[in-house]
Amino acid sequence: MALINSQTIIEGGITPTLTDLSAGALTNTFSNSGKEFIYIENGSGGSITLTVTTIVTSVENPIYGDLTKSNAVVTIENGASAMAGTFAVSSYNGTDSAVSFTVSARTSVKVAILTIG
């Protein structure tokens, strides 16, 4: 598992540096302040799934009762890109203030963690 650093989007824009997951792990993390999102490009030759793990999966609401929060799941077709996020700190952060995400394949898959500045 690798920690991927975020890049801040500024008013003038950004050309993000992509992290190639080919040689890495299927599961990675990033520090989350609630303003981050994942940009992912798939060149794997087939569709892949990005899964962002929810830490808090249920809460009791006095008006609505028990509420369930599922993992954020995005399917990315070959040759396509996608974005996921932002991620609520109270739902997605672990004790290390990081969010964990998994890709179903890593060959020719690149990601960037982007922060709204």
C-alpha cells in the first residue's frame, strides 16, 4: 500500500502528475481533508473498478433512523478516465486521516489525487 500525495488545483489550472500504479499495490491511500478527489486513467485493455472504502458504514439519525453508507464504486472503461470524490472526513478517514482506495487492476492505470485549493 502506498501513500499518494495530493496536488492542489489553483485558479490558473493544473496539469496533474499521474502516479503509475503498474508497479505498485492494488490498494493505496491519500491524506484527506475533505477537499480531495481521485482522477484515474485506465489503459489496461479492459474495464476496471475503483473502490473507495467507507470507514463509517452506518449512523443513527433521530429523524430518518439507521442510515447506511456504502463504498464509493466507479467502473472505468478501457481508454477512459474518471473522477471520484470529494470524501467526507467523518465517513472515509481512518485513524491516520487517510482514505484507502483499491483498483481491480493496476497495469496501465494511472491516478492523481487532486485537492480543491
